[in-house]
Amino acid sequence: MSRLLLLAAILFAAACTPVRAGSLVRLDVVDRDTGEWLPQHRHRGDAWVAGVPGRPYAVRITNDSDRRVLVVLSIDGVNAVTGETADPGQAGYVLAPWQSAEIAGWRKSLDDVARFVFTDLPDSYAARTGRPQHVGVIGVAVFAERRHTPPRPPSPPVAGGKRALVPQSAQSAAETEAADSAYGASRQRIGTGHGEHEWSPTQRTAFVRASTRPMQVTQLRYDAPQRLAAMGILPRPYAWRRHDDVSPQAFPGGFVPNPR
């Protein structure tokens, strides 16, 4: 894997609106104990993964384009590089063309990170820093690098219209809340904790964004397997019983053994 570059300067910090475009970067979550990629489950327009409390994970970002890109990574609404409440205009990671990288934790310095680990919501980094509102979502805002092109003539002017636009985010939130109620699901159960430090060297680089608006905004939601089962995203419920659970079961499976 080629060296991962970190954009340390905050560039074009104005508020951003995503641009409709093809996907530049793929977003995946990797269980670091097993090395397996967590399956993504589509449900009512969202993609979900199941996280088990206590398990460390990494966010794998893959540049599927032939140009350098800047990836601003948000975990639970917090910038994974700077610790600020996440905004697309902030610092992020720079990927070379076709490069993949696994981001294993909160960036503490140019040399180390604090591991991402699934944990109970009150122990998440966002909750412990007073920002629990967006726990349970991993997101990226992707910017392409500016290329030198000859100037173009300005476009003709346009006139304003009277038609109002209805924000889709408010409708999506209402639908999600209604769906949770319909399935009898509880609120978010887990978040991402601030785990042990580990060595993860990087360096600073320069990057000029092609636009103040991201070319791609992607988010991936996560929660405990039990809650995803309650929402109908995962099948109920035996596959998610902990291996160390020794509580009595009426139907433990198997056949009648010989008595000792």
C-alpha cells in the first residue's frame, strides 16, 4: 500500500452542498479482529452494518478514480483527523489514484491514532465530548483535486423561480423515526470509542480542491445486531447470541447426548 497522505490545513471551510456525481471513493468497514469486511444491508434507503461492542474496526476508503482525491472522514459526526464537529470543509486524508487505505482510529498526531472500537453509546468518543446527536453514522465527503484548465466564458444568466424546494433530509428523518417505531426498535445502542493508541505514521501534503462543494457524500449507518434485528434489517435472533452466553435456553439445538 502506498503512503497515505494527510491534509492538515483547513481549506475552503465554507458550508458545502454535495454535487450529484459518480462515486469516486468506496466506503467499507473492516472487523480488525477477523480481517473480514462487515456486510452492508440496505434498508429504507440507508446502508447498515452490525457492530459488536468491544470489537475494533477500521474504515477502508478506496479511490476508484485516476486523480488524487481528498476524503473528509466523519465518525459519529466528529472529524476523525481533527476531532472537530465534522464539516466537509475540514481536513482529511488524500488518496492517490486507485489507492486504498484503512483508517484504524482517531488521528492523535502524525505518528499515531486511537483505535476505533464499537462500544456502548455512553462510552463513545462523541458522547464523552458532549456530542451524542449523530452517534451511529460513518461518512465521507470527497473532493477532487483542481486541474489547470483554460478559462471558459461565463454561462448566460438565469432568472429566479417561485417554486420552493422541500428539504429531503427532514422527510427521511421522519420516515426513519416512523420505521423505528413500527418495528419497536429502541434508540441507538452503540457508538465508536476512543481505544488504545497504535503506530500509524502519515505526513502533510498540499491539496487544492476543484470545488468548494464535495463531489460525493456517502454515509454508512451502524448499530448493535440486536437493534438491527428489531428493525427488520437482520434476521431474528439466534445467530447473534454471544458465544459466551451460558444462560438457560429451551431450544439449545443438537441431539440428546449420553448421560455421564
